[in-house]
Amino acid sequence: MKQLPINILLTLATCRLTSSETVGPTPTPLAPVSTLPTNTKSVHLTGDNKIENVELLNPVNLSLECIWTGNQNKQPNITGYWRKGGVDIQDSRVPVDPENQQYKLKRVFNIVSEEHLGNYTCVFENEAELNFILAVPRIGEKREKPIVSYVGDFVVLTCKMEDNKPVPRTWNWFKNNGTDKEQLFEAQRYDITVDGRNTKLMVKDVSISDSGVYHCAAVYNISTSTSKMQLKVITIWEPLKPFLGILIEVVILVTAILIYERNHSKKKKAEANGPNADSKNTQPQGEDEEAEESTSIRQRKT
């Protein structure tokens, strides 16, 4: 019975301590690197130089392994090391002994964000190297020629990931705005459709200001893959400009020909009527002179 009050006091103290803690959502701890899945990429280096593309979708502990058969003068051991983006990785130089007439170099890289992607190179004594290019799946469809639309019309821009590529988590659309990219959202003039590996952007009632460079982005957990295309908006008279230019040239040429023909015809007519006109003008003058002479003779006789 004596211990009962003491137990009650301890219980109350415990309750007070518990209730004094701040109530709120429990933060989700970042997953430690050790809990990430490990993916091993081993490439056999048969030549002196080789490039291997590695597609990644999620953060991962990536184990890269290079196997080099060596050259004719196999040394008992050589130095192997790693580079990223052409820069030596610190503390990556290790001695490599031949194993079954082959040199092996292996290292685990923690690829947890977009900045960890890029070009990783394993080097054997500056005699051979292998490049691993780490990136998200690339959009295979590239459009080099601009898409042409007319003012007041609508246009549909499309992006497609190849069927053998993983499905993106989502898609985004952007438009160049000077030196920056402006993300486009569903609005009165924009309709965005996402269907697995495909996405479409419909621009309604387009104007000249809609001309520019558009980007589609396939979003994966570790990074995004982008592709760009150019939209050119023109007026309905734009395609007629070459025809109108030719038409104007034809009208000018025909007018010049008509003026020349008219002047040439007048000149010919003047040349053809010239002698007859002189004879007609000369004959009446002679008759007048004879009439005057006969009149003067008559006056003398009188």
C-alpha cells in the first residue's frame, strides 16, 4: 500500500513528460546511401578505348567494373584510377595486379542526384581507358525542321519516347523566354496530354508571339530527358509572297512589251505615211502657183 502513491506519482510524471513534446508530423528521413539498391555494370575492355552508355532511372549505388586484357608487354602490376568529367577522382588510384591475364578495376559510385550523372572513366596506366556515360533514357524522336502554323489556327506539338525505353514518371513542357525556359501549364490556350511514353501540347488560336523554341521533358526520379522543336507562325499571305513577286514581275514585263509595241507601231505608221503626205501637200501648192501665173497674164493682156 505504501508503494501505491509512489507508482501514481511516477505515472503522472511520465504523462507530463510525454504531453510536453511538440506534436507534429514526423519528418521522413532521407534514405541512407547504404539502403539504395546496388547495380553492377561490368564492361570488358577489348580495345584501347571504348564508350558504354548506362541508363539510370532512380538513385542507385552503381558499381562500375572495367576489365582490360592488357597489351603484349603485360606488367606484373599497373596503376588504375577513375575520372569524372575529365577530372581525376581523389583517392581513386590503386595498384592493379593481373588476374587470369586480365586487369580489373572496380569502384562503387553513389548516384543519388542529377549532378552525379555524366562521364566516368576508368584508366589503366594511361594506356587504355573506358568511358561510362551515365544518363537518363534519351528521347529518340528529334525534329530538325520547324513546325509551321498560321495565325488564328491551332497546332499540336508531340514528343515520344521509344517503345523499348522505360515509361517516364511524367512529362513537362517549356518555351524559351529569352535566356530562360518558361514552363507551360494547362490554360485557356494550352492543352497538355500525357499518355505513358507520349505527350502532346496543343496551342490554340496561335499568334506571331507563339513562335519560338519549345521543349518537352520526360521526368524520371533522378533527372529529366529533354527534346526541343521550333514553331514558326506565319500569316496566310506568307506562302503567297513568292507568287506575288513573280506576278508583279510578269505584269511589269508585259507592260513594258505593250509600251514598246505601241511606240514601234506608231513609228512604222509614220514612216509608211511620210512620202504620200509630202506629194499631196506639194501638188496643191503647184496648182496654186499656176493659177496665180495665169491670173497675172490675163491682167497684162487686159
